Amino acid sequence: RWGRCPAARRLLPAGAAGMAVVAVVVVGLTASRTVVPATDYEAAAQALSTSGVGGAPPPEDDGELTAEEAAAREEWFALQERIAASTAPRVGFFGDSTATMTGFGVSDWATEHLDLLAPGTGQTDIGCGLVTEVARRVDGDVSPINDNCAGWLDRWRAAVESQDLQIAVVQLGPWDVHDTQLDPGGPFLVVGEDPEIDARYAEALDEAIGVLEAHVDTVVLLASPDVVFGRVDGRDPPRAREESDPARMAAFRALLTDAAARHERTEVLDLAGWVAAQPDDGELRPDGVHFTEETTATVAEWLAPALLEVHRTASGR
């Protein structure tokens, strides 16, 4: 009945109850790595996007709950009361599945430090980048962008309009470094190489930041780390993919920096630099893209205080 991600354990609403956020994949063990469970990102995103004060309650007690489930139910209500009573800045995450996993760690940290930070409800959409047009090229294969990505900015707007967030954290990038076709039959464009895609990304960032700044005190753009597509259980693929080229993500990070400079209450936090300074990215991001249920907590130990510092500086407190 309850999710397995740390934040989901505490915040998982009825709508997501019964969905395991982590699904174990059986693969061979190696001497140097342990097998990393695969994450159900859609379940994780649903749990995260409905967590916090606005989350729905757990299932009604139908008389068949175990003692453990009944205790978890009572803890859920008690936690909601503590979150609602918190006067700390409230944070929500926006973006793709990387934002989902990073957000879980920070939300979990916040529930343990409600005097400093409170978890709020953002909006993360699986498989969605800054543009929703036509197609992407993924490891050489052309595939249409998920239809569910359409309207992502409307969902962001609804999230910030429905509650009182002080900090909105945006994490994107892994989808945006793929070859992207903006017009049917048109060329596939690469961030940092083709001005057309850079301009479209800049336009989308400005629009998204404008929506968020209209409702929150501080917008924080996370500078996404370089990605290693095709990494499995911490082992890099024998052949590097074009979309893993660090120059692409560096170009995307530059667009974030430029966007922040155009907006008064938007800052960039160097998540990429933090990841690069860690001793083993294969453990931190076993698939080369996402933090895991365990490592997101490690990230949060750095990121949550950093978010608070940015917010204090930006708001003059």
C-alpha cells in the first residue's frame, strides 16, 4: 500500500497507493557493482506531484488494515499536520524524471527539517523536455515525443496557482540534449550547434520562468550534470552515444545561465559541479542520468541547504 522511495513512504497519497515506486529488475551480479533496482518513474512522479499539504489522504480504514498499515496511516495524518503548521519556505520541483528523483530527496530532507524547509507540490513529467514538437533521435532511432508532454507548462501553472510555494526548483536537460526536430520534415537540431533549437529553448525557459516567478519568491534552475546514456548498473556502455557528448549538456547549462540573467528572481545552482566532485558517479547515478532512491538522500544533504541559502540571498533575508 505504501511506496518505497523515502518521500513516498511518508507522503504517498491514496491516488498513488499500491504502486511500487521501485520495481526490482533481476539481472546478473558483478564483483564490482551491486544490482540497482529499476525505478518506476511514472509512479514516482505521481507520488511527488501530489505530496505535501495538498496530497490526498491514504485509504480509509476498512477494518482490514494490518497494525503496520494502520500506524502508517496515522503517521501520514500526523505528518500532514506538521507540514501544514510549518512556516518554513515551501519548495516544489518541476521538470522531467531527473527532477522527480532529486525532488524525492529534498522532500524527504524537508520532512526531517520542517523548521527550515517544507515540502510542497510541484509538477514533473516523465520523458518531457522543453519542446513537445515532432520527434527526437534517441541512439540513432527516431521516435515521437510523448503525447503526454503537451501542455506541460499549463500543468506547471496549475501547480503554482493552487498553493503557496516560495521556492520552485527546475531540473531539465537529458531530453533536451538529444537531436530534436522542430518542424515536420525539418532537420534534426543539436543544442549548442544550431541557433534555431537554442532560440526555442531560450523562449521556453523564459516562458516557464515567467509562470513560476509570478507565483513564487525564488526560482532555482539546477545545472544538469553531464549524462551517460546507456550506462547500466554503474557500468558505462562500450560505445558512447552522440547525445552523451558533454559539450551538449554544457551548452544547455549555458542557456540556463543566460535565462537566469534575464530574470530578477531566478538563480542557477551548480548540481553538475557537485556531481563532478563526487568520487563515484556510477554509484550516484547507476543509469548515467538519475539519482536512485538511496543516492537522492545524499544529494539532498547538499542541495536542500543550498536552496535555502539561495532563497535567503534572493529574498534579502
